[in-house]
Amino acid sequence: MTVVNTVIEPLLEVFDEDLEDLCDAAESAILDGGGFGWLRPPPRAVLGRYFRGVIMVPERHLFVGRLDGRIAASVQLQEPPRNNEAQAHAALLTTLFVAPWARGHGISRRLVQSVEELATELGYLMLNLDLRSTQTAAIQIYEAQGFTRWGTNPAYALVDGKFVEGHYYSKQLRELPKTKKSRNRNKPAK
Ligand SMILES: CC(C)(COP(=O)(O)OP(=O)(O)OC[C@H]1O[C@@H](n2cnc3c(N)ncnc32)[C@H](O)[C@@H]1OP(=O)(O)O)[C@@H](O)C(=O)NCCC(=O)NCCS
């Protein structure tokens, strides 16, 4: 068996060579039919601008997976918008992909763990995600890591003129903080 070196890390700034690798990996994952919203790879310049933009958005955190030094995978943690107080407890795991040539080395499992760790560190209670029901490998990975499916949208995506259903998953990252009311529940009334 060939031994490979894999590294998972946040990408805080992007150099040209890394950007090329990231775009190559995204393109090959899109062509393979998976993940990432796009059904066909957009022009390279669009993809490059997209990733440069992601790095600049304060609510988005980009992690990459490297195989033998080259970027081969990525995922993002998306924090909720600041005006959404009612949903300020929940972050989104989104756009996970691993280039086909880098699969089977545990990169996606560790990318998902990194997102989960950061979401916990940032104080979120819930981590949400959604994906097409055809993405069976990813479904197995998410379920193995404790995400629970709570809903299905039959018209989640439109692919070649046909609806594709999508599943919604959540994972609770920690216990709800106790409210004053529940802390005092057993105290005798004055
Ligand atoms: C899903 C995907 C991210 C998996 O990437 P990967 O790096 O090969 O996955 P890993 O090597 O980390 O595998 C993690 C676990 O899932 C299992 N797994 C991986 N691919 C699998 C498959 N096709 N079928 C069944 N199990 C699979 C592995 O055996 C491993 O199990 P283990 O932890 O018990 O060893 C990759 O196939 C991909 O990019 N697919 C297309 C995009 C996509 O579906 N993205 C998700 C949408 S948000």
C-alpha cells in the first residue's frame, strides 16, 4: 500500500499555486458529479474568484485537505448572518468535496471533524448541512459522524430538467445551557 501524507488546515490566505490546485480539485469533483452546487465546472476565472471571495467573507471559514502537499479537498463552515438572532445558535457545514484521486484516505472525515471543532469553539449549539440524496458516500460519512436526518425536500435540486430530492441533517454539538427557570424548578415556592 502506498503511504500518503495528508494534512487538514484552515486556508486563511491563498497563493496562486494553492488556488490552482483548489480549482483543479473542485473541477474534478464537479465533473465526477458531486457536491458543490455546480453541475458543470464554471470557467476557471469564476472558480478562482469564488474561492478568493470565500476567504474574504468573515462568516465563512475555508478548510482544505492536502495530499502530499497539494490541495485536494475542501469544506466550509458558514456562520449565520448577524441579523438572524433567532438562528444565531446554528452554523452550516457546506461545500464538502474531495478530488476523486484523493479519496479513501480519510480526508473528508477529518475535514468534517475540523468544521465541527471550529463550530464548537465558536459556541454554536447546532451544526446543519444539506445534500442531494444521490450523494450516498457523503451520507454515510455524515451519519457515521453523528448527524441526524430530520427532513427531505423532494424538489431540492434540478438536474437535467428533473427534480432531485435532498436531505437535511443536524448535529447538536453540546447540551443546551440551563435556563434560570429550569435551574430553579425544584426549589420550593416562597
Ligand atoms: C463523499 C466524499 C467527500 C468522501 O471523501 P473521502 O475523503 O474519500 O472519504 P474518507 O476517506 O474520509 O472516508 C470516510 C469514511 O467514509 C467511508 N466512505 C468513503 N467513501 C465511501 C463510499 N463511496 N461508500 C461508502 N463508504 C465510503 C470510508 O470508508 C470511511 O469510513 P471509515 O471512517 O470507517 O474508514 C467524496 O467521495 C466526494 O467528494 N464526493 C462528492 C462530493 C460530495 O458528495 N460532497 C458532499 C456534499 S456536501
